[in-house]
Amino acid sequence: MFELQNEIDTDELERRLEFDLDDRNDQIRAFVEDVNGVGPKTSKAIAREFASFEELRGADRERLESVHGVGEGTVEAVLKRIH
């Protein structure tokens, strides 16, 4: 018998659906995608890291830099837009 690739379990499916259906993520993604150079993948990574827009607003440079795919230039641009 063969094994299906890219198969996910129920817990992972629920986690992904919860993320995609959460309005807070849409707010964060819309905000950061307005920043030059931030596309869908990066905005999604940022939205996964922060539970709310308020948490993003309180983020420091180190926390933003720790997000996968977020470089120094993106951090500068996001922080400038926030403040």
C-alpha cells in the first residue's frame, strides 16, 4: 500500500482553518501588506506570530525579526508604519 504525501491530521486541519477564518489575522495581514515589499507569505507569517493588531503594535524589532521571512528592511518598514 502507498502512503499519501501532504496528508495532515485533524488537529492540524483545525489549526489551519481557525487561522484562516480569524478576522484578527485579516486585519494584521491587510495592515502589513500595505508595507512595500510585504507579500502574502510574509503577512501570513506575521499574522501567525501575533495574536492581535495591538500585540503587533507593541512588538519590538527583535520580535519582528524572529518571524520567518522577515528581514531587516521589512522590520524597518513595518515599525515605521506602526508608529
